[in-house]
Amino acid sequence: MSSNASLLTCIGNDFGFERIFSRQIEGIGTTKDVFIAFTTSCKSRNIIEALNVCKNSNIKSIVFTGQCVHDIDLLAEEIIMIPSNDVQIIQECHDIISHIVCELVEEIVDLKTVNEWEQIKNEFKNGYKFLILDRDGVVNITKPNGYISSFSEFVFTDGFKSNIKLLSECFDRIFITTNQAGIGKGIMTENELLTLHECMLSEIKKLGGSIDKVYYSKGIDDTDKTRKPNTGMAENIKRDFPDIDFYSPVRSY
């Protein structure tokens, strides 16, 4: 919220500097968000205004502070207070603690990922014979704000690398699908995508895995029958592999 200079100056000019955060929360904040604020004095007006909006909108809030005697704790859901009035010490402690919090969040996310792969492996025990894996985010790490256009940008997820051999031994067939619109947007050619997938399949083979086929879409919207929510990819799988019965256990991730 503090990095868009144009937005900050516009809000500051029209509503006052004390509204630079609260105005943005009013515009884009949801109950799924968490507002994190830093104030060494505990009395920054723009932080207090933002916390008021969070409280009235049921948005969770966490505030990093110094040793306060103000009522900011009545507005924020969580307070991380440094028992000092020295600004330099407070800010140094905030820096350390914020990194620790990030590490804890990453550990939770990693544990969730491990549990998801355990769930996938357990599907075989539940009678599922066919597995469909979404490429971006499951097979490879998603590229932030962009498309993977070559194998040099392709990085397998740790979960996929450590589990694909066992999954290949368990499931009768495994397919990879990708709903990306890189071809339709002109970011890559179809031949470039095919080359990427050939390299991907080659590396999967080295990992001891086996993929029956990769399916992809070429369009940019749902007029392409292979893009969600259309069923074109499933129809293509059924065409290429008549033994697949979508009325019997097929699991997609």
C-alpha cells in the first residue's frame, strides 16, 4: 500500500494524508485479507484510521509497535510490541520479528503442500485409477505475474519431484493439463510450448515417472473448448484413451 506514489499523492490531496491507507482498504479490502501495520509511536493517524476501517469491515489486523500507552490495542486484533521507546531498537526488532513471521508462514504453507501430496497418494487406496495433474502450481512452480515460455524458466515443485515415481507406480494413467493462454496471447508459439513439454517429459522420465500425455489449450477465453469451464480437454483424453471412464474414479489436481 505504500509503494504506489501516484496513489498516495492522489489520496493525500483529495482526502488527507491520514486517509492514505484507510481509503485503499475501503476500496479493495476483504474479510480474507490481513492488514499489517508498523508504527513505533502507536499514534500515527493514518494507521489508526486504517485500523478503524479494518475493525468495522471485519478485516484482521496485526500491528508492530513500540512501548505504547495509547489505545491502539483496542483497534488491532494482534499487537506485537517492543518494550522500548528507542526508535532504532524498535525498528530493528520489527525487522527481525517480521522475518520470523514470514518463516513461520512458509513452514505452514510447506506443511499444507506435503499434506496435499499425501492426499493425492491416498486416492489410489480409495480406488482411483486415473490422475490428472494441473501443470502450473502442481507440476512446476508458477512464474509470478507471467508465463513460462521455455524450459529454462521451468522448475519442478518439490512435491512433484519427490512423489511422481510412486504415483506412476500406483495409477494406471497420469495426464498433465495446462490451461495457460500463452499461445493465444502471442507470448509463445505452439512449437515452443511443445518443446517445453518434451523437455519436461524427459526430466520426468529421469525422475522415474511416467506421463501418458500432456494436454493444453491455445485460446484466451472460454470460446476455446479446451479452456475452463468447457470440457474439451476431458473429451480429448477420452478420445485418445477410450479405456478412461469419467464415471469411474478419476481424480484431478
